[in-house]
Amino acid sequence: MSEHISSLKLYIGIWLALLAGTLLTVIAAGIDLGPFNAVVALTIATIKATLVVLFFMHVKYAHEKMTKVVLISAIFWLAILLALSMADYATRLWT
Amino acid sequence: MRNSSVAAANHEAHENPALLHHFATEEQQKDAASLGMWVFLATEIMFFGGMFCAYLVYRYWYFGDFGAGSQSLSVGLGGTNTAVLICSSLTVALAVRAAQLDQRKTLVICLVLTMLLGLMFLGIKGVEYHDKFVEHHVPGPSFHFPGHIPSHPDVPINQQHAQIFFSLYFVMTGLHALHMIIGVGLFAVITFYAMRNRYGSHYYTPVEVAGLYWHFVDIVWIYLFPLLYLIDRHK
């Protein structure tokens, strides 16, 4: 996909960031933040996923623009699936 | 055979036999291969997305029972597995880099490490499943999950709702594990060819494409871990 060759330092840095994120999410889960526990956990997970996609999967350096189109479309479809389904189930008990 | 010789003649400089006749350049061929994997991953996002959606709906409905089910899982084992998968993602990324740099030996070492880490993940997952069977937390006639809902000592756990949690737990982690098994199989084949010096800076598409798949499976676990193991841990 890309002729770009990332440095060893970058890969190690991303790896350490991912491990730190895992530790952080375990620690954060032990603290009572009320409804924000889920928000914090999913935010950390999304940051970790973004790091993997951009650097390990080389999307940051992809010169094939279709890669980004496919990725963004997939996230958009997932958002439609989750948002519309939850909008349905969350409002069923409304009178 | 006539068709292929005509096609070959159409290429002015046909030095690389690996270049298929319907691609103009090697670069285009490589881009097409990884784009194909990205399209497959988009379908995988929808595949796992359906299960995440089911999880969200039932968590919303049976909030307390899901919290109780989540608390019965081992954060230590789940967290260790998260770290193991992250390490395997690093070794895959380093394998691709080694192929790009023509470091054949490093490539094989990284691929073998990836498979070992993948098998380690599956082993730890097996221990977790074993514990769940011993504890009778597997949905079915012998399901037994006594106790009360977190922060509500007066409300007993609803056995049906708890079984939905554990059904989702086994299906989501089970399908994730199936993806891991397929990934280890892919890397076994790639390691076989890597040992025969097939891959280098001139050609490393299988390493890269299998790597994309492996990173995707890692990302699924990055979401499964907090959703299944960490919710309501503080209560």
C-alpha cells in the first residue's frame, strides 16, 4: 500500500502508548465516575484503535485515497447501525 | 495459453512475472490487494458491529444483570490478553517493516513471535472459558449464577438476563477467537514462504495484507475488553 517505511522508534512508541492506554483504562474502571465510566473506557479504546489504524495499518501514509474512503464509509455505516438501533430501543418506553 | 501470451506481449517491459497482466504497475497491483483487504475489513466491521449492537441493546435493557455478569470475568486474564494482542500487533508491524527492508531473518522471527503471541492469547482465553464452565456460567440447563445486582443488595440476579450476557460474551469472544485462529493459520503459511525467501522489498503484499487483518482483530479486542470486562467494575 505504501512505500513509506516507518522508523523502529515510532513503532515502539505506538506500542508503549497502547500498553499505557490499556493500563489507564483498567485503572479508570476502578474509579466510580458514574455514567462517565463508559465514556472514559470507550474514549480510551477509540484512541487506541485510531493509533493502530493510523500507524500500524499505515493509513496515515496511504497514497491510495480509496483506502480512506472505504475506512470512513465503514465507520459511517457502523454509526448508522448503532445510532438508529439505539434511537429505536431507547425510546420504545416513551408514552 | 494463447490469451496469456497475448497479454504478456501487451506489456512492454515484462520483467516481473509476479505482475498480473491486468495491472499497469506493481504499485497498482499492491494497492489493489490492500484495498481489497480494506473492503473485506469493512464487511467485518458490519459483522462484529451487529454483535456490538445486540450487546448495547441488551446492556441498556438489563443494565444491572450485565454489570453482575461483567464482574464475574477476570480483569487480570482479560488485561493480560489485551497486552499480549498489542505485543502481537507490534511484531506484525515489525514483520512488514522487516520485509520492506529485506531483513529476511527478522521477518521470520517477527512472524514466529506473532504466532506464539496469538497462541498465548488463545491459551489464556481457553483458561477463562474453562473457569466459566467450572463455575456453571455457561448458558444452558446447568446455568447457575447466584448473587445480587451490583449496588442493589436487595435485587437478585435475573437468571435469564444473565444468560443473555454470557451468551453474548461467548459468541463475541468466540468469534474473535475464531478470527485469531484463522490469523495464526495465515501467518503459518506466510512464515513457510518467508523461510523460502519469497518476500522482500520487491514483494511483501501477503505479509502486509495479513497484517491488516491481524491489526483489525486486535482492534475488535480493544473494544471487547472494556465492554465485557470493565463495565461496572467500580461498583
